[in-house]
Amino acid sequence: MRLALSSSSFRRPLAAGALTQLEWVERCANALDVDGVLVAAADFPRGDADYVAQVRKVAVDLGIVPFGLEAPGLLDPQTPPEARDRVLALAARFGAAVVRTTLPPAGEVPAATFAATVLAAKAASKAAKAVNVTIVVPPQRGTIGDDLAAVKHLLKDVDSAWLRACPPALLPAGDPVGRRLLPAVTATPLDDPAAVAAAAGGTWVVLELPPDDAPWDAACAAIDRLRDAAAAHRLAARA
């Protein structure tokens, strides 16, 4: 199991200016010792190549992976293609493996929204392939992907290896082989860490924290529990 943390969980201190993006990356490495980070695209104060390269270098120098970007709405049919392409270009400069996004609300005519989203997702998948980045989609209430079955339904219609589900670790995600092919799963501090460790295997786990002005203690405690559970799981597997 490899643990990643999203800057979206730290939106309050980042938005208030109590924490800079580079400070957040440094503390993820030194205070939390996570394996990787997902940086919200909106958290970049600048998107030019020099600054993005600096953020990437700080992460790599500290021994953590610039695993991905957070970019809600990337598959929304209302999102202009140029906005989508700016996010994907940012991901490529950052060296991200994934961009985690969300699906749009169902709207007044859910079937029409679904069909338009499939077309938008096909175009986004093609653009993602061009920059070698995988788009991942978690289930989210209030969207056309409000559960894993709905997300899988859309992914089946899009039919692209560059668009994948990002389900909770403790939700059924298919057979063990299929689970290993998932770029990432999610977990929360409320999940049973032993169950998460057993379910995740070697997959990336993105830890989701509730919004807080100072989430460091909650993050540290949750990460310690997950790491202890993963170590126990490895020992049990060897026995």
C-alpha cells in the first residue's frame, strides 16, 4: 500500500494563506512521511513551467512522488476544451501519473447529461493519452456517478484505458486482479485500517480528510494507523 495525501484536504489553511503550497509539500514529506501527493490544480499560485518544475523538484528531492492533480469538473460537458487542456498540461509539467476529477450533476435530463458526459470523457481521454496521464473518477453523491456502479457504467461507454474509477478501498472493486489495475483507491480516517490494508494491496491509497483549519494531527494519526495495519498485513501474509 502506498499512501498519498490531497491538498484538497488542506483547502482551509491554504486558502487563508496560513500555509503555502511548497510548505504543504515539505510537511507531507517530513511531518507525515507519505509516499506521494495530489495537488489541487486550483492551489497552484502560478502555472508556468518554472514554478511547476520547482514544486515537482521539491517533492522529488524530499523523496515523495508527485502522484497527481485534483481537478473537479474536468469531464463536465460545460468545461471548455481549452480549460481541460490547461489542466492536463499542468499535470504533464508536474509529472503526475493521474488527474482525479468529478462527474457533473445529473441536471434536468439525466440521460442527456450522461450522453454529453460520455462524449466529453472520450475527448478528455484522448487528450490525456497524448500527455500520458490517466484520469481517475471517484463516486460522488449528487453527480451522475453517485456510486461505483454508475461510474463503471460511464467508463464502459467511454471505453478508454486512460479513464479509470477511483473507488473507496472498502467498496467492492471487482476481482483482485482488477483491483490491482486501479491507479488508486480512497480511504478515510473512519475506515478500519486493517480492512483498508487488506483490500488495497499494492495500490495507491488517497487518504481523504474532512475539511479543517489544522488537519495535521488527524492526518498523522490516520497515516500511523494505516501504516501499522499495512505492516501487520505483510507479516501475516508471510506467516
